[in-house]
Amino acid sequence: MNINGIRNHSDQQAFFIRAQERRLQAQEERQAREAELAKLASEADEEAKQALDPNTVPKQRPADRDRYEPNGANQRDKTDKSDKTDQPEKADKSDKTDKPEKADKSEKKAKTERCVGNTDQVDREIEKLKKKKEQLKQQINTCEDPEKAEKLKKELALVENELRQKDNDGYRRSHTVFSNI
């Protein structure tokens, strides 16, 4: 056996060892990710069990405290009011008469608004662009002057780019016109 054969053999062994080390490292990383996912899943299961248990009070998240309420009061105001009174809710209900509760319900119904979204303007704009694109394609096909055809191709590229930007759900959502019923 010559010296080149020994050198090649040791190089191959080093290559296989490095490959095996990389596989082990990847396997350890996968196991760590799986362990983390399992931990998160168990925490989520625990929260779900607590939420379903009628004896436990659900955790209030900070995002819920700053939620917009249509009647002008936010969640923080509601929690501050409930913290001030140490009496159970049954006692509060017995002190009130039925008339104020009915008034509160009618106020909530009166403040409910219905809106309708309209995308007709955006749709018309997109249709115009599509028609213009078709016209430019026809003009390019019938044009005999190469300079004029080049200008038309540039204009067509601009129209296609604008159409690509506007003919999607994001553009429709951001340009929807809302009106009250």
C-alpha cells in the first residue's frame, strides 16, 4: 500500500467523523426543539384546563386590559371598579332595580352600528388597468415602427406593474370604503 492510499483513507475517516458529528448535533438540536414544544404544549393544556374549570379565575392578560370598548370604558376601568367592591355580585344586583338594567341594555343596542365595506371603486380601477393592458398588447402587435413598439412595451410594463400592485387582497382591504347602514 502506498502513502497516498493511507492519506486518502485518513481523510475519508475524518470526513465521516465530521459528518457524524454534524448529524449528532442536528439530532440534539431537534430534541431540544421538541422538548421546548412539548413544554409549551403542556403549558397551553394547563391553561386550557384552568379556563374550563369554573372554580378558577382566568388570568387577565395585559393586552385585554387596553382593549377598546365601544361604550367608552376600557378593561382597566372595569377591573378597577371590581377591585373596589369586596362584596359579591349577588349583593350588588339585589341593590339595583330592574329599570336601570333595562336602560343599560337599550343603550347597548342603540350604540351598535353596522357598516358595509365597498370595493367597487378599486374593482373599477383594476378593470381599467386590465383594459389598458389589452389595448397596449394589441397596439404592440399591430405596430410596424420598432421605436413606437419599444415605447408601448415600456408603457405596458408600467401598467402590468401597477396592476400587480393593485390586484390583490391587501390593496382592496386598505382601499375599501366603509359606510354606515
